[in-house]
Amino acid sequence: MLLQVALENEGVLKSPPPDVLFDKFDDSSLNFNLRVWTTCYIQKPGVLKSQINYAIHKKFKENNIEIPFPQRDLHLKTGFPLSLKSDVNTPHG
């Protein structure tokens, strides 16, 4: 899918072709590097990267691929509520 997204972008050169490297296993993900070549976006590579990222996100949604986000367990302890102490020497009145 990553290669398909790259090849569908008009700013990506067909030769040399884009490629994908499997970078590493991470805690909650598999990390890939999509490498592309361009002559259109030499001065603004961030624009091409953004276009490709949006297209990847869309392609993943169309294919029901979800990006895993770290999950956290929250443990709440029950007990007496916190209260503010009042100063006994403060006049009330």
C-alpha cells in the first residue's frame, strides 16, 4: 500500500522507483521508511511528505488499518475525599 500511494503521487518519480524499508519493531508498531525521489519538490520536500502522509492515512482507513496508540491503564484508589484545612486561629465572622 505504501508503494501504491507513492506511485499515485504525481510528484514522485517512477525511475528510480520508490521503495520501502522495514526499519524496526517498536513497542506498539512496525516501523517502515518509504523512500521516494522527486524533481518537483526539491525546494519544498515537506509539501510532498504531507501529501504522501495524507494519502497513506486515507489508504489505511479504506483498508481498515488502524495506527496503534500506546494504551495506559489508570488505577484509581478509593478513600476519603481531600479537604482543605481551615486555620483554627482565623476569626469567623
